[in-house]
Amino acid sequence: HVRLTGVAPKVRILAIRSFSPKGGGADGTTYNIIKGLDWAVQNGARIINMSFAGPADPAANGLLAMAHDKGLVLIAASGNFGPKSPPQYPGAAPHVIAVSATDASDKLYFAANRGRHVSISAPGVEVRLPAPNGLYQTHSGTSFATGYVSGVAALVIERNPGIAADEVKRVLEATAKDLGPRGKDDQFGAGRIDAYQAVVTLEPQATAASPTSNSK
């Protein structure tokens, strides 16, 4: 919508329907998720936004490892199953930036998963979002925070198109605002993402247009 501007408004998005392609549910199969991930890799995505969470899936994790080896930045929701939940995937998989959610007061979203795999946090509580039929909606969850982090990662890549995926993660974590216990912790990760600091910490390089895949 015209009245809402995203974190990276000029990014090219590859929208992939990996969940319930023939219905309105929120369930996904390993086959559809892997098919979507493979399509993103084959079509030149630089960032894969995965706003979903579930049990470990060895097949999907293997494809994520391959995508990482090809230089893709992998970003996923940590999950909304609460502090006692076991780690959720793909956020807990190796090389994935697992995102938690904070509110306007930098407090942790009450339903957010915790764990050593949490990389970083971002605004994700009572976020205003576009809705069907030209309307708006307000939602909370780590999925929405994940989209915010993907946008900042796109700005970092725009600043330095040749940056490696692991370096993107390092920059995001190193420039985050520390929250909760001092240093990286299992609630906020490295802290709340700071888009400005993440971008200006890098020397600008020649830019190149790059797509972002958005798997829902």
C-alpha cells in the first residue's frame, strides 16, 4: 500500500507460496517448502525470509546448508511457542539468523521462543501491516520481526553487494542494541536490530539489484 513504506522499499521480492497452496490454512509440507527454497536459489535470491517455525526437518536443513554455501542470507522466525518450547526450525538450523520480537518499549514478546540459537530481535509486537482488500491489520509475532530483519539485511547488501552471508549476520549482531542480560542471551540474542548502525558500519561499494525471497 502507498501509505506504508517497508524497511527496504526498493528491494525486489520473490513471493513464494509454500504453505497451503490450494487453501487458506497455515500448514506446510516438506515437499512444498523444499520446492520453494530450491526455486529461490535457482532464481538468484540473496536473502530468504522464512516467517514460519516448526519441528526439525533434516531434508529442509540440508537444502538450507546448500543455500548458505551458495552465499544466501537465511533469516527465520524463532517461533511463538513460549519460553518452554524446544527450539523451532528452520530458525534453530545452522547458518540461519533466528529472530525474536520486541515491543515499542524494547520488551520481549511474551510468546517468543527462547534459546541459544536466537540471533537478534526486531520490532514484532502490534505491528501495522497491509491486509487484503486495501485494508490494514495489527499483528504480533516473531514472523513479522523476521521480515524487518530481512529488510535490514537487504540494506546491508545494497551497501556492500559482495558481502558474505556470515558477515551479514556478524554485522547485524555487532551493531544491535543490547537488551536483557549483558551480551548475547537466549531471549533477545545480540539485542534489538539497529538498521542505521548496521548500514553505516560498512564502507559503501558498487550496488547491484538483488531479489529477496519471501516464503510464507
